[in-house]
Amino acid sequence: MIWKKEEIEFLKENYNKKIPLEEISKKLNRSRKSVQRKAQEMSLSRKWMRFNKPKSKQQKSVIDRRYYEKNKKQIYQRKMIRRKRLKEEVVNILGGKCKICSYNKCLAALEFHHTKGNKEDNIQGYIHKESRQKLLKEVNKCILLCANCHREAHHKGSVV
């Protein structure tokens, strides 16, 4: 939607005043995000607003540490859920069962075996640290084996 001259003038006059954005957006019949975007385009700011932004990197790390200490259990739970979901997704991509013996009872017993000699990193490392895209790229070089078959494959020195 194109902005009218009157709307732009109203925004110029009222954006820096202590009027809530919801009020401005209602009067202009536009979304709050639209008002903020137009104000940014026009280089308008709400100088009266104060944010509790950390002044230095050291102060930021203290704030991060406090947040972590308060929410340690929830953060850990979210990480574990994400990792399990990623592993389930990757296991399903590779067929959901051991390539040799067709074992599929326990997700934790299924492991990734690199078939070619071009192993860049451990798949678990990708699940824990890297992006989903990097994980999928590395998984394409693997086959799915149960823990027993994986140990046997490495013990024999064979590449399945």
C-alpha cells in the first residue's frame, strides 16, 4: 500500500512523541510493523525510548551467564529435543534400519558409517554443533548401521 502525504506528515510529527506505536498504527490504519518500517526508511527514531542494552562485551557476557543460570534446565531440554528430532529425521532419510541386519528397535543403537574415505567429521558432532544443511550434506556420505554391525565393520577393516 502506498503511503499518502498526510500519513507521512502524521508519522513525522508523532513518531518521536511518547505515543505508543499501537495508537499511531490505529490512526494510520496500518500494521505496527508497517509503521516501524516506514519510520526506518524516513530515518525517524524514538529517542525517548531507552533500552537496557549492555554497554560492553563483558557486561553482555554477564547478562548471558545470568540468563543461562536461571534457565539452565529449559535450555538443556530444548537442546536434547532438537538433537533427538534431528537424529530421527536423518535416520528416516537413511531408511530407518540397519543396512545389514535390519535392526530398528532403538534409535540410540543406530549409528552412521561413512562408506567412502571422505569423512569430514563425526555425524554426532554435526547434530550437536552444525547447521541442518551441513548435517544433511555429510549424511549423504553415510549408511545406517546398528552398533554391533558398525563395530564389526570397523573391526574387519572393511568398508560396507
